[in-house]
Amino acid sequence: MSNSHESARPSRRAFMATAAVAAGATALAAPAVHAQAPIKLKFQSTWPNKDIFHEFAGDFVRYVNSMSGGRVELELLAAGAVVPAFQVLDAVSAGIIDAGHGVSAYWYGKNKAFSLFGTAPAFGWDADELLGWVRYGGGQQLYDELTQQILKLNVVGMLSGPMPSQPLGWFKAEITSPDQLKGMKYRTVGLGADLFKEMGVAVTIVPGGEIVPAMDRGLLEGAEFNNPSSDLVLGFPDVAKVYMVQSYHQALECFEILFNKTKFDSMPKDVQAIIKAASDAASSDMMWKAQDRYSKDLEVIKSRGVKVLPTPKSVLEAQLNAWDKVIANLSADPFFKKVVESQMAWAKRVVGFRLQYEPDSAFAYNHFFKKA
């Protein structure tokens, strides 16, 4: 006797045949899907290939390329590969290159307020607090107003990568008084140039890769770039043996990542979000890497016969007095004044909180490491 349930059940062969027909019909109905070609972008830094800053730019490239899963391919280029360092902003805006890595102080010749987003006045804040202002104190909106509305630049900018205070710089002899700086041929950038001019210094602005050759030829008598790692690889110990650390001319700074706005706006929203997240990721990683590399390379600099000396208080006081005059003079421009007032309000509140809330780190450090 046959089982009625078994006779009603379709055979496995019939089921497979039906499934095959259905699959074929679906395949005919569905359009072919092709992998989308990656978005390929030329990304030039303003730094020499050997500088740690170019390495930081490469870290950002690595984050974007990996986080996007291959949907974006940034090609890293060093300063001068397509345009000179000081032409990167215009080149990005014009679409000659798609993106760039530098500092906003480099563009202060277009508008001195540009430098406020990189080398801001020494209000007692650090670069991490500067980036806090960018994110939560209205800084990004002011930056966008400057770049896109006032200067009509076709760029999207992201401020990233907090830097420690920069040194007073490299000299042939120890600086013991602000009077020694008067008339000195000295290199710096951004608002630091205005500050030192106020102090009677003969300031020259040149890109990082040109500083040491200029010192070697006697065209510069003193100069600062940024940090021990950069200074070491650029060759400063070969042309000067006095390294004056601590200064208020650039007490804080951050990097600037630029994209051509037309190109950036054409990308899918999730790709835009990935690029912004990669900027934050690279920012944090850069800060941690700098802790390791800068401290090690300062010891290497000392081993090269360089005297590493603190900038005297008289020079620091002269710098703060010069800041008063620079800020007052440049605040004749309404936009400059608006940015400075926003920064001062943020620094007064945030730094005031830190100084009230945090114990003195030097007190604890000396307890453990400076015992007799």
C-alpha cells in the first residue's frame, strides 16, 4: 500500500529543476552589477618626503584607503611633486590636485586670519584645546566662512593633528635677552612673523625644506620649524648648535587637510563621512606617535653636541607683549576680531577649567624623577 503523504511530496529532482528555472528567470530579470571603480585622488603634502610631517600625511592616506575598503584611493605626493609647497591651497581650489596636507598659517598672505586656525595667539591653551574650539566653539564655521565666503576658495578643510609648542629655534649662540633678536635674520611663518617683527626681528618666510640651506649660506641667522623629529631630519644640528626650546610665538598649532570642494561634494555621503573620520583617526594617532618620536629625537639632538636650552623669561614676556600689539593692530579687520574674540572666550573658559581642575604636572613629575 502506498503512503499518500509520500506520493504528494515533490521529488528532490523536481524541486531542483524548478529552483534552477526560477534562478534562471531571476538572473534574466536582474541587471548585471559591476564593481564601482575607486575614486582616485592626488593628495600632495607641503612637506619634504623625509619629514615626519609627510609621514603624518601618509598616515591619513592609509586611514582613508583602508577605511573606505578600496572605494577611495589617495595617492600621496611630497612637496613639489605637482606644485611648490606654498601653492597647494590654490592648486586644490583650482583642481590641479585633488587634496592637500599642510598648515593654515602657510596661507596667511591671503588673509592674516588664516593663521588663527593654525598658529593662534598664546592664550594659555594648547593645540588640543584649539581643536576643541574648532569642533565645539564655532571654529569650523568661522574657518568655512573665511575659506568659502570671504576668499571664495573651492575647498573643504579639516583641521587635524594637534602639535606641541614650537621652539624659539636654532641659533649660533644662546639667546639670553630679547635685545639679541633685534635685527636678526630669522625664519618663521604666520602670525609668528608679525610677532617677531613687532620685536624688531628681520623675518623671512620660507618652506621647511629651504631653511637649513639658507642657514648654511648665512642668509638666516636663526630659525624655527616645528619639532625635534623634523628639525633632526632636516639637518638643523649640522648648521647650528644651540636649540632654544619653549616659545609663545607658536605655542599651539594643528594641521590642515584640504579637498577640492567640487570633488568632495560629488562623493557619496558615506565616503565623505569616512574621510572626516579618517582625519580624526589620523589626528589621534599623530598625537601619540609624536609623544614617542619627539622625545626620542630630542635625546638624539643632544647627542649631536647641541645645547638644548629653555627660552629665558624675558623673551617670553616680550613675546606676550608683542602679542598684545599684534592682536590690537590686526583686529582692525572685523573678521579677524570676530575670530580672536571667539578664541579668547573659549580659552578663558576651557583653560580656566583645566588650571582650576588639574593638579600641577611638574610637581608630580619632579616628585618621581627629580629626587636628590
